[in-house]
Amino acid sequence: MAKDRGSSDVYVRPLRRILIGGMVLFLFAIFLLWRIDSPRVERLRAALVDQIVPSFDWALLPVTKVAGMIEGFQSYTRIFEQNQELRRELQQMKAWKEAALQLEQKNAKLLDLNNVRLDPKYTFVTGVVLTDSGSPFRQSVLLNVGERDGIVDGWATMDGIGLVGRISGVGKNTSRVILLTDSNSRIPVSIQPSGQKAMLVGDNTAAPPIEFLESPELVRPGDRVVSSGDGGVFPSGMLVGQVAMGTDRRLRIRLAADYGRLEFLRVIRSHSSEKITDPGALLTPSTLPILPTVPIMPGLAESVPPVEGAADG
Amino acid sequence: MVDPITSRRWLYRGLFLLISALVAFFQLLPLDLSAGRWPGPDIMVALTFAWVLRRPDFVPVLLIGLVFLVSDLLFLRPPGLWAGLVVLGAEFLRSREPQSRDLPFLVEWAMVSGVLIAMILASRLIQFVFVINQPSFGLVTLHLAATILSYPIVVAVSSMVFGIRKIVPGEVDQLGHSL
């Protein structure tokens, strides 16, 4: 190496080594810290993304739109065919709409007759998709709604039709949605006509497989898949997709949400329902009214003390 | 008074930061969100290695560490791991830079590919040891192949558009020492 830097090399070289070594150690220390205390570092990550991404929000949307327009222009040539196709579909949809209206009226009447109380209607916050994960190995998107809009970790998100994923990581102005196709996504689902429960396990492919299915022979391609609400993760009854047989003979789900064109997402507010944990507290209030000293009914007085004990424990 | 060589150096450092930001920006664009598409190349690593082997003074180690730590955080990778490996790989190449000035491009390409493969293997090994959920091996291999194939393009663009060429005998730094 024909270098002549005089005496500076003697001092600079070891210093450089120390700098590089220290830096590599620092970076690996961050990795180790992440491995040990993941939630804290993930919160830091969410905060950083929250700082960086909205700052170039002004550029993200126009560029995305322009790319979409170029794509749209490519399909411009097929516009006549598409138009015909849409007209045909519209005819069919009109028939379905009529059927749905009739069924809705009938349903309302029956519910009224039976005096059924349904769950409170879910409300939602709509967010715009800012970015995707930027990595080919992670399937997630960033929304422009966050803590400021009352978003909470774990809420479900959907596009107009089907379930898309759930919130995982909330910053002040942004929140991250882990899509159902991500390899970390596990969703309890139920398969409609047979009512079987299973897990939808994301594996980085467009059609995630179903696992933990009790009797696969009852399930056939084309069955509707909805979220089951087991484990309190998601509200139940949200459309996920249809069962399809994969090329590897595994049962997979063709997702109802249009993953190619996620633009606006609805974040479904899940109201924390009252949890019933203690059977005793449910039957009698935990703070008992002052009991009369003389028992009016002998049976009742005997049954009260154990209930009180259970409520305390 | 800033002499032209120093200002040029800082200009290129800024350019490196800018290109990295642009690459990150385009990777983050939500163009196609369907899963199972082919993983694209890691342009940032290819760019870093191409520049380190041409003008090591334009990509100081602190800048590399910072850029890749931020990209780790942005792209949901385990933070610090890939950044540390890139720093190690870049420093290895930097130490080979004076010898590789008169090597043919194919040899340089093979060397960079070797470093990339070693980095991916090390990353997978560390993630395995720390029991981290990893992407499938096939996807990672495709990603690696795309990065290796993109390296000549990155080198061509760097030298033609940005004028990052190998140091030739006779070039001097701001104090008149040969580089």
C-alpha cells in the first residue's frame, strides 16, 4: 500500500478501529436491547416513524397517485370491455340488492318479534394509507390516524368489504396495520356453513392458509370465512374471504379485501365489553345491602356468606 | 474558507444521504400491497459498497451506521442488526479498497457478492440464535440475488451520473497527499 500520510496515520488508524468497534458494538447493543425489551424499542420505532413519515406525506400521496394514474392509463385500452363487464355485473347486483332489501326487512321484523338485543353497532375511523412496510418480508401499512384520533392497539381494520388486518403499533399521528398476509398475523376465524373454528395464519403469500381446523372434510372451496371473535381479539362476523384449495393441496383463504388497492382503511372501534369473571359478583352486588338481623327467608340468609367470600377472593 | 476538495466531499456525503432517503421513500410508497411478490434488490447496500470501493472518503462509517440504523427502524427489521453487519461489510471492503483499484470489475463484483452472502448468512444465524421469526429462505435468496444483480447497474449509475470513479494514481487530497 503506497501511502504516505506522515505521522497522522499512526494516531488515526487505532482511533478509527476504536470508532468502528464502538459503533458496531453500539448497533448490536440496540439489537440486544430490542430482543430483551421489545415493547419499549418498538414504541421508540413507532415514535420515529411517526416523526419521519408524515414529514414527507406531501410527496407520498402525489407520487402514489401518479403511479396509480400510469397504471390506470395502461388499462385504458381495455376500457370498453371493462364497461361491458361492469354493466353486466350491475344487472346482477340489482337483483341481489332487491333480495338483500327484502331479507333485511324480514330480518328486522323477526328480530322485533323476538325482542332480540344485538351488539351495539361498531363505529369506525377512516384513515389513508401512507406507506407500506418497505420490506418484502413484512406485510404492513402505515395509516395517517393515531393516538390523536383515539386509535388503540389491537383494533381491527377493514377496507369497504373485508378484514385487512389489525393495529399493531400506534404513534401520535400514525398507526401501523399488520396485514392478514404478514407472517406474524394469526386470526381466529369461523368457516360459515359448517360453523367450524380455525386459525388464519399469514405466511407472506397472497392467500394465507387455514390451520387448526378440526374436520377439514366439512370445508369445501367457496365457503365464506368470517372472523370468529374468539379470544376477544376481533369483533365477530366480519368478512375475511373465501376458502380456496391452494396448489399445494392446503386449504387457503382468498381474501375479500382488495390488497392490490388499499387506499382508505376503516379502523373499527372495539368497545371493551363488560367481562364476566366472577359468577358470584354477577348474581349479587359485591357491596351487599345491610342485612336484616333476623333472616326473613332462612334459605337466602344461608346462601349469602359464601357468595360474599367469593366476591372478596 | 472551505477548499474545493473538502466542499466536494461534503457535497457527496449529502448526496449519499439524499439518494438513501429517495430509495427509502420509493420503497415505502404503497404501490402494490399484495403479498407474495418478488422481493426487490437492496439498493442502499449496493450503493454503499459501490461508493466505499470507489471513494471511501465520501461514505464515512458514521454516516453508514446512521443511515442503516434509521432504515432498520423504518423497514421493521430487527433494529441495529443489519446496520451493524453493513458497517462491518463496508469496513472490510474499505480496507481492501487500495488493493482493488486496479482489479477488473468482475473480481470486484465477486468480492462484493461474497461479502453480501456472508452478511446474509450471519444475519440469519444471529436471528436463529435469538429465536426471531425469519422470512423464508427462498425469499431471502431471491432478495440477495436481486441485490447482487443490481450491483453493476448501481456502479454504472454512480460513475456515469454522479462521477464516482475509482481513484487513479495522481489524485491528491486537500493536503496534497496521494489518496
